[in-house]
Amino acid sequence: MAWRGLAAEFLQVPAVTRAYTAACVLTTAAVQLELLSPFQLYFNPHLVFRKFQVWRLLTNFLFFGPLGFSFFFNMLFVFRYCRMLEEGSFRGRTADFVFMFLFGGVLMILLGLLGSLFFLGQALTAMLVYVWSRRSPQVRVNFFGLLTFQAPFLPWALMGFSMLLGNSILVDLLGIAVGHIYYFLEDVFPNQPGGKRLLLTPGFLKLLLDAPEEDPNYLPLPEEQPGPLQQ
């Protein structure tokens, strides 16, 4: 019964958060069970573009290392802040949310080429946290019961904690940089004099993922009134 309740609760989670979290957990489980090897998952431009192993463009975002504290720490932040974004500023805008993932992923891969980064899931987590924190500047965050601060400081606290776990801060800095680029293009530049939205979600994504919008000018036909009874 407990598993059924947990499954039912998980199905209440928004679709993108549910899909990404499940993909990360299943990928890690497959590596743990030796069904897959990290060498089959990491980003390698030579294998992607010369050997056409295009799945690496996706799988490098799904593996956070072996089961352990670092993995559960990352999953906690992925699930929490991805869900809060999807239920908050992206509510009813699934296509825009998926497009943010695509934009961030492509930019991280391009910038990751410069730093020879092999797994970018942690950078994607940092991007999600950064975008949420900038859109929730007045929220106070309790960081594991140790520190309390305003939301915009959260990405930097996360980076510092990641350093304590022995991770490279380069990955976190990449995620913060990409998150800032997205935030600037989506939330800041369009509100500047002469600014406009540059990140336009493709129509096919809206068609696939968003519910069709109702026409505000549509007027339903009046219901037919019953005619007089014939004698």
C-alpha cells in the first residue's frame, strides 16, 4: 500500500519534472546494476559527430555518479526546483519549459566543449536553481537547517556545498552562467527600452505539449428553445 501511495503521489508531479527525475534515477540504477557503463553515457564530441553516437547529447545530462550522498543531494535539488519552476512561473506553459531545457542543454554542450566536461547534469541543476532563485527573490531559503538567506544566494551556496563534496566548481559555474543568460534574455532584456523577446518557443512544441488556447472572441451558439406545442 505504501508503494501505491508513493506511486500515486509521484504521478501528481508535473510531467517534465517527473520524466527528467525518472530518467536520471533509471540511468543511475542501470549503471549500478552494470547494465550500462558511464563510458557509454559521457559526452564525447568525437564519438557524437564522427561515430554518430548522438544519444550522448542526452545521456550526459542523466548520470550524476554512483549511488551515494552526492547523487541523492543532486536528485533532491533537481526534483524540488524543477517542480517549483514547472508549477510556478511555467504553469500551463509546458512547451516553454521544455524549450528552456533545450536552450540550456545546447548552450552547455557548446560551452562544455571548451572545458572538456563529460557530464552536465549538475550544470543543468544549477541552471534550474538559478532561474528559480532570480524569479523568487523575496523567498527565504533554509539550507539544510544550517543557513537561512534570500533565494538569489542559493546557487552560490549550492556551489560551495558541491565543492565540499569534492566536485569541480566549473560545472556549477557553467550552469549559473547559462541560467543567467536565459534569465537575462527571457526576463530582463524584453523589459528594457527597445528590448524584445528573443527566445521564442517553436510552434511545433506548443502544438505537441500545450493545451490549445481558447479563442477569446468565440461566442457559443445559444441553446435552442423548445417551440410551442402543436395542437
